[in-house]
Amino acid sequence: MLHDTAIDLDQRPDMNFHFPQQERASETRSLETLLQEWPVQRRRIHAKQYVFRAGQPRQSLFLVHAGFFKTCMISEDGREKITGFRMRGDLLGLDALDMDSYTCDAIALDTGEIWELPYAQLCNNLPEFQQRITSILAGEIRRDWGWMLTVGTLSAEQRVVAFLLDLGQRLEALGFSARRLMLRMTRAELGNFLSLKLETVTRALSHLQSQGMIEVAGREIRLDDLTGLRSMVYGSAGRSCH
Amino acid sequence: MLHDTAIDLDQRPDMNFHFPQQERASETRSLETLLQEWPVQRRRIHAKQYVFRAGQPRQSLFLVHAGFFKTCMISEDGREKITGFRMRGDLLGLDALDMDSYTCDAIALDTGEIWELPYAQLCNNLPEFQQRITSILAGEIRRDWGWMLTVGTLSAEQRVVAFLLDLGQRLEALGFSARRLMLRMTRAELGNFLSLKLETVTRALSHLQSQGMIEVAGREIRLDDLTGLRSMVYGSAGRSCH
DNA sequence: CGGCTAGTTGAAGACTGTCAAAGCCTGTGG
DNA sequence: CCACAGGCTTTGACAGTCTTCAACTAGCCG
């Protein structure tokens, strides 16, 4: 296995690796720091388990401590959309802060651990907390807009590349390798997030591999040509979709 | 002209219409109520004028008081994505609350007026304010996710219908007709928001008109068959795109 | 071993994009 | 007042990317 975000929690009791000067990372550290004085409730979660479902009464916010999660919305008529993949340091339930029931599903993609944050309590007692939440919310909006831009203006293959690069970057911020990725989601889930069909994702990965830019072995993906990959997304190459 | 959100501000000095029990509307009212004791700076804006640009130092938050705006992101290589159309009661600059420069552009699509909110000051002096902002941010995330779902899972024509219905609903919440829409954006802008080309938008509108569901006259659009339109989006009809 | 899920690959088809031309509307200027 | 330029919209024909449908393989587990 190339790397592992979730298993062996107990062998690695404190995963406080170096945190690069990333915006997200610094926010996260502060959050975890803030929480050290608070008796947060930890919860172990297994793959395919729901952290919460849309419609359930909202009690808390959840901080991902380990593992890999997806959040997704389902329309009345059954259309589903994954709104994001969440890992250590991410918060689950942000979208429902002002509601009394959750508005999306949060589902574990592998074994993990989440910390339950009593939102109202923390707001009242920790002056910094609300401000921090505001920052995180704004960051989530920027991230969403970034994906709207990516999905709306790039070709299938470019979207896949953008996803791989983003995932690598996020993993790197957590102290893992940015080039050796272990996908925790199926091709269908990845496609759903990128607004592609699973076959298209497969084809994109195969094609990238045939070009020598990545190496694919099921869900293990190695990024061989980072600069090449970046130029596919940020460079002027690619079909002018908009 | 079917209706008008922007012009004749002065003939209509106080547009405090009835506010339905919409989540957004109630938030908005509170905001405007809160602000009555504060000397906000009003600014008149004309079509195509920027409220702010990405990269400019962030000073304030802007509340749209009248007019129609778009917010959009532009990638380094020039790809552009409209992240939303904003009207009375919406806030501009939310995405950059924790940054010291704006991260998107905000551009007026017609004449309007915005109120400049000194964010830091209001946070410090109005206990409710920060909480309200949190709610609005969470609402924005839900809205974004909703559009990600719409754009990611519906066909071109369905997306256009979803947009028209949403716009009608928003206008209704402001006291206007939900069936007589005056589009303030070009076909290209509408297409950009929906991740479609302008020709596709035109074709969708033409086709809907040929089916007798709407009536198109340039940017004036009348929704003739609301239930039919709704069934196109929420019903099980439409190609199974995902 | 059989069944199941996940992934890969191929061929055909569909929706949407691309390119092009023409109509429409507005505002400007003669 | 009309002409004209420029931007926006509409429509058509064609092309292309992505989806759809299908078959096949691989890995996992009872």
C-alpha cells in the first residue's frame, strides 16, 4: 500500500506531523489546539457508515481526525451529488450550522475517527471559535467555487488531473507524499464528484498512464510527471470549453 | 418591461415589501434591521462597473440594496466562471471574509445600489452580527451545492428550467412576480453559470417556447406552465445523466 | 466455487459544442 | 431622422466529447 490515512490509528496516536504554511492547515491546528482543553467526544467510524444523514436533527459539528469521508446531497428525485471528500482536519456538517437538521449525508469511505464538537457550547465559551468557523466557511465557499470552475471549464481528462493534483496537495499538507495517492473512493464516486461517468474516469486514468504521466494500479496512483500534469490544467492547453 | 429590480430607486425610496417566510428573506430583514442604527455607506453602481476585483485589498462586505450583480472567478489561464447572480439582500465578498484581498470579481449587470458594511466593526459591536454571517455563509454553501447538483446531473434544458424557476422564486421573495422574469444577464453569462454554451441556452429557451411552457422575448421571459416546468426538473423526466 | 462488487475496454449513439451566417436592438453620429 | 457600428441573439450544419450499453476481467468473501 502506498500510504494510509486511516488505519492504525492507535499505532500512531498523535499524527501531528509538520503542518505546512497552508491556510487550511493552520486553521486546523488552531482548531485542534483550541479543542485540547475541551472534552470532545471521539467516535470511531467504519467504511460505509454514516456520520449523519440529511434530515436528521443536527446536534454537532464533526471534525475529521482520521479516515476519509464523502459528503453528498440527494435530490428528491434521487439524483446524487458528492459535494466533497473530507479528510483529517476537515469539518462535517458546516452546511447546516444554521439549520436544525443536517442537509447532506456524511459517509465514511474507510475506517476513521471523528471528534464531535458541541458547536453552541464552543461558540459561547471560546471567543475565537466563531471567528474560526467563519474563516472555515469562507474557505469552503472558495473551494466549492474552485471546483465549479474546474468542472465547468475543463475537459474530462483535465478534471481528473486537477483532482489528482488537489488530492496530492492535500495529502502533502497532512505529511504524506503528494505523488503516491491511495484513492479511497470508487471510480463512480470520483466521477460523480467531477460530473463524469465512471467509464470516463477510467479512460482518463488509462490514457494518462499510457502517456507516462501517472501509474495506475487500481486505487493506487502514482504521479510521475507532476510538471506535465500541472501544465495540463494550468497551462493554456486543453479544449477551450468556455 | 415586465419588471424592474434596479431603476427608479428614488421613486421607490423604501422597497421594504412583504418578506415571505423564506430563510434568506428573514435573514435579510434582520440584516437590514440591524443596520438601521449604523451609518452604512451607500454606493451607486452602474452596469458593467466592478464593486471589487479579485486581488484588491478587502475592506468591507457589501449588501446589495438594488440592482443585479454577478460574482465570478477567473483562473490564471483565463478560464472564467460565474459563481452566482446576486440581488437585493445578497452579500458580496463573503468568500473573502478571512482574507485580506478579495478572491472574486463582483460586477454590476445594471444600475444598482450597494451598502458598504464595515465587517470588523459590526462584528465587535453587534453580537448578533457574526452569528448572522455564519448563517448566511452556511446558506451560501448549501446554495452552491444545490447548483453543483443541478449542473452535474441535469441536461442542458433542465438546467435552464431550474435556473428560471430559481430566479422566479427569488424574485417572488422580493415581492415581484415569479412568472415574469427580466433577465439581467446575457445568454453567455447564463450559459457560463450553468456550464453551457450560449447557443445551447438559446436553443433550450427556443425549445421550451415551442412547447408552450415559456414565452421568450429577448431577455423578458414569461413562465406559462409552472407545473410543467417543475416536473421537468423535479419529476423523473429527463435523461438519466448520473 | 459462485456470487458480488469494482474496474477495464470497445463500439455506437446522443447531447452539446463549434463554426458560421444572419437578424435584431441600441446608441451614436452624421 | 436615418445610417451604421457593435453587441447580443437566433438558427443551422457539422463535429466531437462524453455517455450509454455491453462484455469481460479481477479481486473478495461467504
